[in-house]
Amino acid sequence: MSVSTPFARILAAGRTQFNARVAEAKRRSPSFDSDAFGAFLISAVDPVIAAVDAISPDRAASVALSAYDIALMLAAQGMIGPKARYPLVGRAWGTLFPALAQQISEEPAEVLGALSNAALYLGSTPNLRGEEWLQHMCELAPTTTVPELLALGKVLAWRSGVAHFRSGALNAASTLPENLVVAAVGATPGNSWASIRARFDDDPWWSPNAEVASERCIGDFSGFGGSFSQPPEVRASVSGFWVKSGDRYSLLIADVWGAVLHPASAEEFASPAPIIKFPVPVQKGNRLIFGHRAVDIDLPAEGLSVVCNETTAAVSSIYSHQIRLYPLQ
Amino acid sequence: MSAFDIFKRVSRAPTNPGVAVKPRQFDVAELYQGPIQVSAAGEESAAPLDEKLRQAYFWIVNNAIISPHYDIEYHDGPAPSYAIGDTRRSLVLPSAQSYSSFILLPLLTFATRKKCLFVGGPGRGKTASAILMGVLAGYAVGEVRRAMQHGHPQMTIADLLGNPLPADLINAQSMDEIRIAWRSWLSMRVKIVDEYNRIPTRTQSALLTVMGDNYAEVLNHIFECPESAWYLTANDDQGGGTYQVIEALRDRIDVIVQALAFNPRFLNDLLLRIEENARPEELAPREIIFSEKEIDQMGNEIRAISVPEEVRRRLEFFCSQFELSETAGVQFEYMTKDTARLSGVDWAQVVAADNGRDRLKDLGCQTRNGVSVRNLMTLLVFAKALAYFRGNRAVELEDLRQILPFVLHDKLQPDLEAPFFCVPENAGYRTDRLSWLRRLFDLSCDEFNRLDLDRNDPVSDLAEEFALGLEGISERETRARLTKIERLVSELSKGRKLYGHLYDDLQKLKYLHQRYTNYLHWLRAQ
């Protein structure tokens, strides 16, 4: 299998330089996998170069140089190839980047670098839905400008579960064209972004799409690939919940689109809980009553713990490694 | 941008996680940050300055200085320790983030704008480290190199400070009309003097003025220097070199750092530099460059670090050990080693006359002098800087313990004839001054704990009572307090040997007594 003519021409023209880069990478990173790198050039970099060459031949060499350097870095860190730790990166190169030829031809290092980093972030952080981000990006990104592309990536990352970027993503969303942002958040075309944004600002558990689940579950036993070695203890915080499991502490941040655990400290766990202004749910056995609705918890009433912050109730139990999250409203 | 600019890679923040409770902030720009350096796509988030300082440290450790020695050890739990060799010296594997003094101390000097002396054999990276500090201050490598002062036996004051303009020397009618061409290094915020012990004595005096008072003077003209971090290098810190270093100049140096030997296990890293033709000082990433404003702000933040009372008390107790020389004076206040030194009497005679105490147990017997005010201030500043560097808001005892030897290295002179150094297992302390000073501090803290001074310190209680102020204190209460002081003095002096800390306690009591006596006189005059 060989590469396309434009890429072959560029590689031939800079053969010495390109070979020297690989030799340098091998010297600095003994685990550098030349075969995986070669395969990545053919399967992932070449389609990008070919796509750029098709619309802007004079930019193909510049894109090739940037793509080659980034591919070297990814190969040196074991991010590509059959043993790749986070396959989402390779999938982004293979499916998304060829569709972004225009943006890549304008800012090759920035676009390829930023989106590769984003794919790494989404692929390496537990509980995020990287494939969903990739799918939405493939649908919405091809017609954007570079600034719109980067803003869109943030919004779609939030939609794929990065709850802690909610505020920044909402700000980025406000810079996008109306039709694009409405599509990015999954709202029906024709809705105004201003009204959608107001709802988002008002309630972290609101979604334009009614089908999105309004409760979340996070955790599980670490022995089975989860996050907690012992049933977690939960305390409320301003931005989410402090969680203690064994001798490990976490900050749990959640909204309608996802829940993420971040490392925290014992001091943070011990910090005073915020004062809650809203009514908290009433617990009757293993049933929680939230105003007009009730939720049955599939755990024994004994040892059940309910902790609330401004918007969310977190339910944990001495019999479970999971934390269940319910909107207060 | 090169994908493999490993020399430019900055450690990812937080470099020392989980040290302080701060409100969590998440920046969506982090989505586009990662192993691939992106110049324009992600907006930069300004890291706190202590984090930036740590990133600078780790960049130097990982890229610039090969073979760091982790001699500033911290532990947050049990740490494996191994007895090595015939001497059974222990090798400890620290259980918390530990540091290399050769990199950390210059960096703290940079942050506090103090004066650091690098000592060690030739070719060990002393000058290279000093240049790195200049680069961190935002100067180009060439600029730092050109501004570096190289000590040599013919160095004149004009070489160091600047020349009067020749035309003005001929035409001027008064000194005011003579213009001076000041040397450019005087205006820099990082000043480097290489091999300062090769500078002639007269020129050293001019250097002393710049170092000590921050101005230069030539023909009655003054150049005010900005506040700067100073780095001096010497192949020998014991005053050797072409010229004897004047004592006042040595005293102005705040910390001394030893450049340790290169570990040949790191030869491959050296080889890589040769093959890549890479000079790390030329590749310092801009993320770790500090502006003048940032250095000012960092200084303010360091000063705001608190020193808890329990830490301060242990330092007070440690410093109390050394100044007393019971046989050197007749009047209580003059019973000090300084009195003996000023008298010119042979030190051996002074020591021979001192026969009442357990000279092995008394820490004061291990030194020939005490700790000066300047040393104490430096010690406090560096302890704060170390706590700041570690991301803490208060100095811990371990910070003080780790930094103390580097500050007192050249200041607290050991009496190598003291019984402590004659004990076989203490022989190593005769040559390893850093370890001796740390041991001295440990012994002092042990004694502090044995006396239970954390919980039972009547002198501190009286001092605290006095610190509340004299406003509204009645004559009767004043007399009661005077009686309390007199009783305590009587108790402390009853049948006990005089040790350094006791001597300082008695002086403090005398001070309090005098303040209450004066107040009592004033009250009675009303």
C-alpha cells in the first residue's frame, strides 16, 4: 500500500529531513514504533494531505510538515498504531480531519494539534463519550471557519460529557452562528439561541432534547474498572460534590450531559459545605420525594445517604460503589 | 514548532498537586492543550506564580541540568532507608516530592532577589546555572553572558562599575560635569559575578557597596541599581582563590550551594546534547520567563507566607544555643562569643576556661560564633520562599530544617576541636557542613521537645501577656507581674548550669522587668 501522489512528492522532496526526524525520534524515544508510524502516515496523514491538495495544492507541503511532526509526537507517545492507548486520536485523523481540509490548509499546526489534543482529552478521561464528539464534529464541522471550528469543538465536548467545561463551552457557543449553535446543542432548528442559553444558565439539568436522561450514575468498583475502591462518601460543594473512597478523594461535577470525577484532596473534602437555599428531597425508606415527583432507589434504605447542592441530589449507599445523581428541580 | 522540542517542554500543572484548598476553576481551553504544542488555538491560562516557579524548577531539572541530586528530602509517610557502606550512612528514598538544592536554591534566590554563591570544582555547571537564572528573568542568553562579570586579578573598579568619559575628564570644571559610562550589568535584575574570589581586594570593596547597598559610586556620581538576584561563583568557598575574600562581602551572601559531581549514569543525556547541538539555556520556553512585575508580585506573595508560632519558637530556641560564652564576660550581657572574638584572646583559652558544662551535650560548644540578625532574616525569607515554592501558605518545620544549612553554611563556624566532632561517628560532620547544620537543628528540636516548651514555656507566657499592651494596667497588677518575673528568674537560675537558651530567656525576662519597671515609674508620676 502506498501514499497518494501529492504526499509521495512532498516526502520525496524532503526525504533527508523527514528521515532525520524519524531517526531523532527513535533516539529520544526508544519505544518509538516505526511500523505504526509508517502505517499511520498511510492511513491517516495521507488522506488529509490528499484532501488539502485537492482544494489548495500550494498548502499541501506546509500541512504535510505539520502533520508529520504531530504524527511523530503521537507515535513517540504510543498514541497511534495497533497498541494505541487512546484509539480516538487515530479515529479522528481517519474520519474527521480529511473532512476539514479547508480549515487545516489555513492553520495546519493549530487545527491538527488542537483537535488531536482534544481527541486525546476525550479519549483518556473516563466517563466521556469521545465517539459521540467525533460523530457530531463530522456532521457539523466541515463548513466552519477555523475560529468556529475550535468553538464548536468545545461545545460538542461539553455535550459529550465534559461537564466541568460547561461555563466555557456556553461562552464559546455564543460566538457561533445561530443555526450552527442550535444544531450543536441538539435543539430543534428554528429555536433561538438566546432562549436556549437562558434555560441552560437557569438549570444544569435542562436539555433541549427531552430524550436525554435526567439522572446519572457514576462510580463502580475499581476492581471491575470503576472509580471507587470502597463505597463512596459524598459531601456537597459549590461546584459539585466532594467524594471520598478509601484514601482517595475526588470532585464530582455533573450536569445533564455528563458526570466527571477529578482528583481532590482531604482538605477539600473537609471544607465546609455550602448553604442550600432550595428544598431538599424527602427520604422515605428507599424512596426520594422531590416536590411533585418520586424516585425509587434500588438499594436498601439502611445506609442510604442523600446529599444535596444547589441543583443536584447525590445518593450513595454503604452497599454500593455508585453515586446516583438526580436534579432537584 | 518542532514536535520533538523536548528541551522546551514544561511540566504540566499542577506540579505539586493537592497542597492547598482553592476554589476549583476549569478552563475549556484545556481541551486543546496536551502533548502537542499549539501556539494559537488555545487561549493561555495564567498560572499562579508559585506554580510557574515550580514549572521553571521542573523544566531545569528535566531539561537543563543533568543529574540532579535530590538532597532536599520531604516525606509524607514511611520512606525506605538503607544503611550503605562501612560507615552505614543511610540512603533514604523520599516518599514526597523532594528537590535538588543546586537548582532549587538559585531559584528561590531568584524569587526573593537575594544573593547566592555557587561553590564546587570547575566544569560542574555553576556558571551555566547562573546564566539560566538570567534567562528566567527574560534576558537573552547573549545579554546575560555579556553582562556577567568575570573575576580576575587585574580587575579594577572601573572594569566593574564604569569609566568617566575621557573628554569630560579633560574639559570638566567640576566633578559634577564628569559623566560616567556605567557598565550595563549594573542595571540588570540578575547579576552574575563569576569567580568572585579572584577579584582584587580594593575592587571587592566596590562590589560590596553594590551588593550591600544597591548603588555604585564613581567620582562622586551615584548609580542606583534595581533590586536584583545575585549569583556568584567560586571554586572554593573557604576564602581561597587569588585574593582573600573580605569578610563583609562573604557576609552579604545569603545562601551557599554546592555543585555536586556529575553522575556518569547520565552520560547519554550529555551525548544527546552534543549530537543535537542543543544548549538548554537558549531553549527556555516562554511559559517560565518572569517579567519584572511578576517577580515583584512573587516577592510580595512570599513575604505574605506565615511562620506559625511553633515553628518560630523552635528557630528561636535553636539560635539561642550559640552566642553564650559564660567565661568571656563578667557583666551578664557581655557573656558572648562575640565579646571573646573582639578581645582578640585566643579561642583555645576561652574554651579551656569553660569547664562547667557538659560540652558534648551543649550545642553551643560546637560553634565559634552565634547567628546574626542578617542571617536570621535571610533564614526566614528563604523558609517562606521554600513554603511558597511548595504551594503552602505557612512555613512548616521541615521547610526550616531543609533551608537552614544553606543559609548558615558559611555563617555558623564549627569549632572542630569541640568534643562533638571528636566522637568517631561524628567525624563526617567535620567535612560535611550541611549535614552538620541539619543535625544541629535536629538536636536542638529534640531538646526543645524534651523540655516540653511547646506546652510549658513560662517566658513565652509572660511575653504574650506583655505583648497585649500596658494600656490600663494598674500599679497593683504591674507589681504582681514584676514579682512573677523575679520569681521566674530566681527559679531559672536556681542550681542549674547556664545554657544558651536559658541565657536568652533570662535576658528576655530582664527586658520585660525593665519595661514594667519603667511603666511603674511612669504610673507613679501621674
